[in-house]
Amino acid sequence: MAAELSPRELRDLIRKRQWTQPTSGASKGFIQANLVMMPQEQAFNFLLFCVRNPKPCPILDVLEPGQVEPHIAPGADLRSDLPRYCIFENGRLKAEVQDVRDCFQPGMVSFLLGCSFSFENAMLAAGLPIRNIEENKNVSMYVTRRDCRPAGPFASKLVVTMRPMTPQQAVRAVQITTRFHLTHGAPVHLGDPAEIGIKDLSRPEFGDPVAIRPGEIPVFWACGVTSQLAATSVPLPLVITHAPGHMFVSDLKDEDLTIL
Amino acid sequence: MAAELSPRELRDLIRKRQWTQPTSGASKGFIQANLVMMPQEQAFNFLLFCVRNPKPCPILDVLEPGQVEPHIAPGADLRSDLPRYCIFENGRLKAEVQDVRDCFQPGMVSFLLGCSFSFENAMLAAGLPIRNIEENKNVSMYVTRRDCRPAGPFASKLVVTMRPMTPQQAVRAVQITTRFHLTHGAPVHLGDPAEIGIKDLSRPEFGDPVAIRPGEIPVFWACGVTSQLAATSVPLPLVITHAPGHMFVSDLKDEDLTIL
């Protein structure tokens, strides 16, 4: 069972290319992370962007220039231990690949940022609905009109995920996700989508639309895709990220990062 | 009354050198910050040090190279709006001054880090004892034997503050300070000082010793002095910090940074 694999076992399978699919549900209870790799010259500015926008870009680990073994997963290699990567040149997607050992440049800096899988597990454990999981879809993601705080040349609108629930469930969801401040934390908005510049909930910019039932309101959380938009908002010669859904699985447990 | 001054009024007095004393108790309810200014060349590594050691070095604001007006206090100038500064050359204290407009170098990066005044106010409001305030002394600070996670050339032992209280008060203090995760958060240790390498509580490395009464245990919080030790652990040509107790007073309210 994929859920029962230890993070190290899962990463070994990925490194041998015996696991190439998305990581959702794998090594359950362990923190998964967004990856951004970029040239050293812009690393200070991008780190500053993350520090200034901790809800969409919560920092789990930042490696020193050229390093590929993260503190949160000793023995791992970020160039081979994710199932799928995106290669951006001059801000444009050039390729999706299963290994970046060939194209990783000396001195590149790797950023690992929190993702929402951790708090989804906690919400499920509390009996809250996660509609996209119920419907076997990707979570709905929207580009809002809210600006992130820029840093150096990096800028982006805030991207959010949306999960519909009743107001009573929304209150409980605020309590539960507040604890997970390093994996996006509490919602950034609930209720009227127009207030944050979302025109049509049935047309997400990324992921799939989901059903909103009578009596439910949309609840919005900051989304790690924001970091990808920011990293590619500047025409850098090379930026490497995880491919959507194909995350890095760390040795940290979900509970290791809770505030309470 | 100093406590009633708005942060802007207080900074104006400081800028005109009509206020030159420590800022403890001034503009009550507003967040005060540690300041570190350093050359751009090492700013990425120092930012990384802070990110990796968020309990002693919680980041409130980091300015872009050469900038002196922080996001958390529009209109302020970090070169003149603190009552007293320390100038370090090659890692050694060279002077204490009231203004650094002359020596601030183009491209220097300014870091504002959380300080413990915020959670002290909350603890006082909850009726918890703060012995050094009762005794009108500086808080006791100790250099532990715990290593911070280094970053680039920056390294430091963890420095802690200590406040004695009963075990029951310690439980309440954990609850209250947990909310203030950007101003050092929950304690890093309680009880036996030897366990973190403190040999004699009556001989703090910085600040003053305080009385520990029968039935009380020492409770230890991460301390912002750690950032100063780290910044001066490398012989940089110029590092500027606030002088102890002479903090930067921001426009943020204590409650703005709480997690709950």
C-alpha cells in the first residue's frame, strides 16, 4: 500500500523510476513539499518573496547553493527523488522530465515549501468534507486579484485553493488549519468569491471544478502554486519546479510543524 | 506618558534625539524589533540563518538592499529612528552611536526580528510574574550549549532568556506565548538548567540575575541576542545592530502577529 510506505522507501522507488505517478496519498502522515530550484543570483530575492508571503509560500527548507540533500530528509537527492519536474527557461515551460541530474546547475538554490496535503489529512480526520477527494478530482485553484508583497523582481497574484463546506464546518476548518501554519495555515477568505476577484467558481485557472451543495460556502486557502507563478514571473535562464501533484515527500510528520 | 505615545510620535522624538533611553514600556501594545544591518553579499546567508532558526530569530521584516523604510512602519528611517546603535567592524564592537546615517553603506540589508516585549505584555495581562520587571532589572540571558542550525558562514549557540515561575504558571505561560510565534513563541526549555548547558543561573552572560523563589522553576525562551552573536560570528567589514534595550518600535500591534 502506497500510504504505508515510509518516505525513504517511497523516495527509493521514485529514484529507481518505479514510482512515476502523483504523490497524493503516499506515505500518509508525512509532509510533502513544493520544490523550486533557481540560480544563486536571485536566491536572496526569492527567499525574501517567500518570507514576505508566508501563507502561500511557507518555507520548510532552503538549501545552500549547489546542495541537493535537504535537512528535512537526510540521504535524499532533490534532483532525482521527485516523480516529475517542470523545466522553465526564461519564464516559459520547456519540458517535463523525471530526473534533473543532467540540467541542475552548480550553485542553484533549492526551496522546499509547504503544501496543503498535511492539513487535508487533519480535516479528513475531523470528519470535514474535501469535495475534490470525494469526487476524485484535483483541487480547484484560482488566481485572485490580491497582490502578494513583491521582492526584488519577483511578483505574483495570490493563488488560492477552494473547498466548499457549511458555515459550521468552515469554523471547524479554521480551527484545524490554524495549527498548520507552515502548510498554508488558516483560510485567507470565505464566502463571496467576487471579493477576491474570482468571477466564476466553475472555471478554476488550475485543477478541476467541484460541486457546491445548497447551504455550503466556498472557503479559500493560500496555495503553493503562487510560488511557481512568482518564480517564473522573471525571465530567469533556468528554474526547476516539481510537476503539479508530484511533490517531494519529506521525513517530517504532519504534526512536527503544528504550532499547537 | 511614554506608554501612551504612538509609535510615530515616539520615532519622531527619537529622530530629534529628544528620546535617547531604552524603549522598554514605550508605545505599549506595539511590536518592538531587534535590528541587524549587514552587507548585501552576506544577506542571503543571514536570511537563511534566520529562516532556519525561527524561534531566536523570528523575521518581522527584511528590507531590500539599500532601503531604510520598513514595511511595518511607513515613513520611518532605520538609520535614525532607534535611540542607540552598535557598530561592529570585523566582528568586534567598535562604537555605540545615536545615528547611523553617516556609516550606513549603500546596498546594506536591514533585518527586523521579533523581541520578547510583546509576549511579556500578554503574560503580565494574564497575571503571570515577570521577575526582572518586579525587580526593575534587565532580563537574565544565558548562552546555552545548543547549536543553532548554521547557514553559510553564520553560526551561534542558542541564547535564552529566563523567567522563574511556579509549574502551574509555566503551563499558562506556554499557552500564552505559543500565540506569539513571531516574537519567540513557546519556551524552548523548562526546569533543569544543566540540561541546556547553563551552569549557574546566578551568573547570566547578559542582563541581571533575578530571585528564584521556593516552588518556582526556571522557564527558558529563545532570545534575539542569538541573532547578534550570529551576525558577528563572521568578521564582516561592517554590521550595525540596535544597542541592547534600544529597539525599533513598529506600527504593528502585538496582536497583529499572533497565530490564534
